[in-house]
Amino acid sequence: MTGGLPPRGAAQDFVRPFVITGGRTRAADTSLRMETMVQTVGTPRDDLSFEKARIVDECYEPISIAEIAAELGVALGVAMVIVGDLVDDGCLETTNNDPVEIELSTLTRMIERVRAL
């Protein structure tokens, strides 16, 4: 158990992703994929929810959405919705949407993080 949170599998695990995404199951930006690299833009805002602030903190260096999901311990779809919101809000920018241009080391790191889920 970390950060005083209840153990995984507790009843709120079923509610929490729904609450985090506001009931949405897909990001508004359909160009986002699990391999999309995102990076923090500018100074973090003070009005972000805990999950959004944590993502912004993780993204000072480019990181894929799949890696964000692994870091936060949330489903990939939840991470995509939250990242999409942050991109729309101007807190994050996509730095590489073409999987052909992603370096092999980045792909290897993404695969390792997804397996960790």
C-alpha cells in the first residue's frame, strides 16, 4: 500500500477511473495513440487535479502515454483521456506522433513499462 491509498481491488477501484475521466472512455483527440510522446509545456498550473498534476510532473522529459499509464498504475484508456485533456488545456504537447520515427530505445522502454502493467 502506497501513499495511504487502499489496496488494489478495493471497491473504489471500479469507481475511480470513471470519476477521474468524468465518465468519458475516449480522448477527444483521436490522434493520440499509446506510443504518442508528450511533454510538459510552460509552468504547471495550480488548479490541476492530483492525477493531472502528477502527469504534468512526469512529462518534463518526453514520455509515451503507455509509460504514463504504467507510472500512474491506471488503464491505458484512462491515461489517454487525461493526457488528451492536458493537451487541450495547453499543459502538454505531443512531440512525436509517428511511430516510425520513435527510437528503438524508446520503444523498448515502452514495451517494458506496458509489460509491468
